[in-house]
Amino acid sequence: MRQFGLIGRTLSHSFSQTFFTQKFYSLQLTEHQYDLFELAKIGELPDLVAAHPNLVGLNVTVPYKEQVVPYLDKLAPSASRVGAVNVIEFDAEGLLVGHNTDYIGFRDSLRTFCPLRGEEARALILGNGGAAKAVEVALLDLGIPYWNVTRHPLGPGLTYDDVTPEILAAHPLIINTTPLGTFPLTDECPRLPYPSLTEHHYLYDLVYNPMETLFMLKGKEAGAQVKNGFEMLCLQAEAAWDIWNKHFA
């Protein structure tokens, strides 16, 4: 039996188990299973690993993408670059290796969604957690400048009060990396002057449950192009699968 799973604090919103269970079925991998492991705190990870000797790979979701780092034996270059982990590999020596495939999934998905590049694609990244860090690296890869927007910036960045219609006009790409709007709290969204959006804006929401968030709906009402995080989820999951199986190729 090869066991995989997802660790996080609240996992009822996650599609990862369905994604991988369907993948195992389509590939006829009857000795594979994917489980959800809700952890009240990240310090429970060593006990989880000890209790499940068949574990060979884990995904990591909020709020542990950064907190998990001290519990790993080493980081792959992708995780070192991003500063956050969403994939844990159990390598051939039994060591826990942190990777980041979020930035790959977002980068490749954004390429097909938003045609703008360089200064004409200036972006606002809503949030500053582990997912935001992956988005930052992806935007650097694509040559797109950005500002982070948070409630309380720890460094250079904007608050939501700073996001005026003029700021929105100068930033056609807006990326929500916060959990606002995730099921079941679907009536929430980042605080922005949505009526100032236009058909020249591209709104990307990393949330994928529901398929259309309030953030996206408000963007559509203003004529903006919108996209949810489902494609990113699939792309990062396939990259994780490649990592977990590189020793079995």
C-alpha cells in the first residue's frame, strides 16, 4: 500500500482527495490511497508520520505551508525559492523533503489566462501567506511587477484602504491568495472598489470551491475577465505526482 494525504487545519473544502482518488482509479492503482489529515497544530506532524508507515507523500495546505518547514529534513530548490511548502516527498532514504508546486501550477495557468506581460501587466496580490509567496515567484518568472495588499503590511506593500480606483486602474491583474469566499463562507470577498474594475482587468482567484466566488462575480459584473484556482490545483497536483513517483519511473 502506498499512502498519500493532505495536511491542514480544516480540510472540508479540499478537492485533493477526490482528484487523487479519481487518478488512482483511472490508472488502476488499487494499492494507492489518499487521506485527509486535519492537524490542530503543525507540531502533530511527526506523530502522524510515525503512525502511518505507508505514507510516501503529503500535500500541505493552509495554514501550514510556512509552518511545516522546521519539521522537514531538507528543502528542494522550489521550496527554498518560494519560502513555503505545499508538497512533502518521503525520499529513498526516508527523509522528508519539502517542495513547492503551487508556483508552477499558478504560473502555467496564468500564462493561458492573462496575455499581458511586463509593466502593462502590473499586479496586485491580495494576501501574504504561503500561497502569495508562490504567486510572487511565478510573477517574477513571467516578468510581471506586483504589490502585495494586506490588512497590515509587514514591509513594502499596500493596505486595502490604499487600493483606490486609481490604483486599480494601474494594476490590470488582481490575484486573490486569501481564503476569503471559500465554502462555506461564500458571502465573503476581499475589500476592493469593485465598481472601478473594467473589461481590461483580469481577476484570478486561487479559491476553487465554489467554482465562482463573490470576488469573481463582482469582477464579472464590472466586465473583467475572471478565473478560479481549479486549473492551478490540477497542475500543481500533477507536478506533485511526478515528484512522488520519480523513484518509480
